[in-house]
Amino acid sequence: MGHKIKFYTDEHIGKTVVKGLRQRGVDIMMVAEAGMLGASDQDQLAFARKEGRVICTQDDDFLRLHAGGVDHAGIVYTPQKRSIREIIYGLMLIYQILDAADMEGHLEYL
């Protein structure tokens, strides 16, 4: 198995999700911790790519960037109707089944 996925959350993913994943041993960084609050979506993807992190978002602009061929280390998109529990469960499933190489340029829906 390759390297474990490291996640990066944009402004749409709440701190409760981050806390829940950290309690489960997942390496996850929030946009505020990265000093990237207010950065464009393309800058967010570039930062995540540079850091080798899969971005977790509820912003459908990232779906358009993916469809447009923008390079990224992986995107996990979850609709806003998902509960915190569902998001944590879905991200943990991805974390346990896939590795960083599997997510390269890949989009997963929760």
C-alpha cells in the first residue's frame, strides 16, 4: 500500500469534521491553518497539490475545475445536505480504502 491520504478542507467544511477525523488519526489541515482563507479555488487546489493533500469541499466550483482538467492531488466533494456523521464516515472510508496515489487527479463524491 502507498502513502496515506492527507486531507485539506476548504472554508465550507466545519471544524467538527476536522476534529472527528483527527481523533481517528487522520492528517487533516483546515484552510485557516494554512493561511489560505479567501484564496481563489484554483489557488486552493494549487496549495493542496503542493502539500500533497486531497481537498474536501462542498463547493461545486471544484467540480468545474476538475472537469476543466485543472491539476490536483484529489478532490472529495460532499453536498451540503450531508450530516457531519456522514461526512466523517465517508472520508474515513476513502482514507481506509484508497491511498494518495489513487486520488491523484481523481474526484470522489460522498
